[in-house]
Amino acid sequence: MVLLPSGSFSKGQWPSILSHPDISDEKLHELWEAVLHEISITGVGKVTHLAVNEGIPPQKDSQTEGASEDDGENVLRSPSGLKILHGDFGLSVQTPSPSTEDFNAAFWVSTKQNGIYQTWAPRYTMFSRGNIKEKARLLDFHRNVNEQPQRTLSKPAHNFWGVDLYAGIGYFSFSYAKLGMKVLCWELNPWSVEALRRGAIANGWTVKVIQGADLQLPAQQLLAGDEQIIVFLQDNQQAARRIQEMRSSERWVSTLRNILHINGGLLPTSEPIWQAAWDMLPKEECRCWAHLHENVGVNDIETRRAEIQRLYDSFAAADPEDRRTAAVEHVELVKTYAPDVWHCVFDVYITSPDSRLDR
């Protein structure tokens, strides 16, 4: 598949050419086949599908996500704006609960970034290549720590958990998995969950999806399989409660693993999970980095950093017996989202006085 950037064929003579009355559907088909042929002979292999990527619309499209009186927010981040030019990408209308047959009939693609495979069905899930820098940063987070000695690990990463609260197709979850951590994921889009499952298998990681009636199973049973990645097809507002239940189970205690990273990778803001990121951590022996994503105006970054600091200070002050502290340790500027607007990641370092990083 070739996925062209947003705005392709919208400038120069392309709009007038493509809308010319003499250009029939048959001629357009021949044009796109010729484009794919020329790309194929460059050595990338046979390319069969062509589309133009567009931004993820903030509102649902009832034509692609089922009829609804109130389209509402596109919380699943479905790529309904994808402009398909050539090839069968699958049915345009999605069902709320796709079946195994639906998954098997879909068109799936994969790519490799930072040595990690990622798989997705472009008709139903988004892919953001611009996150490659942040994925690499997570892979290097505990390396070259001279300027950040608190990031030094006295035990290998496989002794810890990573938590991804907006897992998608595994953008950041897979960075934690490659480091060797066990990963707990939350995601609402069933197509993204299936993509994450397929991608995990492609990378050689064991994975389990918890959905439907299985969401009612006790924590001890959910952890019994020892899979490296556990994915909950569930609202992430349930994550803090579920992790607290898991922490009290014998299986969790026997692993002696603490949560080392929490990822909140939603734009324009991941603020809905900021309280949950605090609540899911233990009050004793806590040492964790919460990576909070948000789009921020270039002139407002330091102001927003201070606001996040005050927010986490208020979380700590709410319980006199809670000795945890939080510090906005770093702000990573990932990429520009719009003129003078940056995709920022605020690294919040949460720790307790009696914490040890080897636990």
C-alpha cells in the first residue's frame, strides 16, 4: 500500500485534472494503476493499494460508523476521512462489534519502525508515522542517563510493568514490550485492539485480549497466563480500579513488579487520564514516569507545565497520609501539530520516599 500525505492532488493542476468532465472512472483507474506500477518498479515490491491520508475527524461519520441521530465525538479515532484511490480496503460501514470473519476479510498492512513491526487496517484505524521520535525516546529512556541519574535501572526492564491508557495499535506499548516490560493496555476501538494483537504476534510477543464477559473475571485469573501484553477492550476510566484489584492478587504480588511507565498518548489532550495515572500507583514503593501528551501553543508550554505541576501537587495534598510527590521532570517537543502548536509530552516523575527502583 502507498499512503500519500494529506493534501496530495489538491494543489497545482491536479484538482482541475481530476474533476475534468472528460476524465471517466475508467481513466482514473488507469491513472492510479500507472502510479502504482511506477512505484512498484522502484524496488519496493508490488503495490496494490493507494490512498491519501487525512486528519482524524473530531466527529463521527454516520456513513462509516453506523447510523446515529447524534454522530458525537470520534472517540475511536476512526480514519473516516481516508481518501481511497485504488484497491479494496474493505467495507465502508463498520459494525460496533466486528467478528473474526470481519477481521479476516479486512485489508491489513504493516510497517517497521525502530525495529518494531506495527500492523493495522487502514480503513478502520489510524497510523501516525510522526510518533516515531517519541517511540525511540521511550526505547532510550533508561540509557545514557548521566543527566538524569534517577532513570537508572538496577534491575532489567522485564521486572516492571508499563501501562498504556490509549494503546491504539500499539504505538507506545510496543516500545515498552521491546524493552522487556510486561504491558497493560486499554483501548476502545476493536479494530485497533485486533491490530495490536496481530502486531504483537508479528514481533514475537505473547498477548491476551480481555473483552466482553471476560472483563468480569477476577484479577487472579486475568494474570494467570503470564502473557507479556494484556489488552483490555474497555474504557480507560476503569484502569485505575482494575490495576488496584490486580495489585492485591497473589499473582501480581508473586511477580514483584511495579509500574515503571504510564502512557497517555491522546491528542489534543490526554487530560482525562491524569487523575487515573496517579490513582493506579501505590502509595508505598512508588517510582514511575507518566508521559502525558497534549497539543500546546508554543508560548504556553511553560505555563501548561506549571499547571500540570500544580494539579499533581493537589493530588498529593488530598490525602495527608500520601507521601508521594510528583515533578514535571521534562517536556518533550515531539512535532508541530499546527502553526505555533506543538505536540508535547510532559514527563511527570512520581515517587515515594521509601521507593526503590529495583522493586
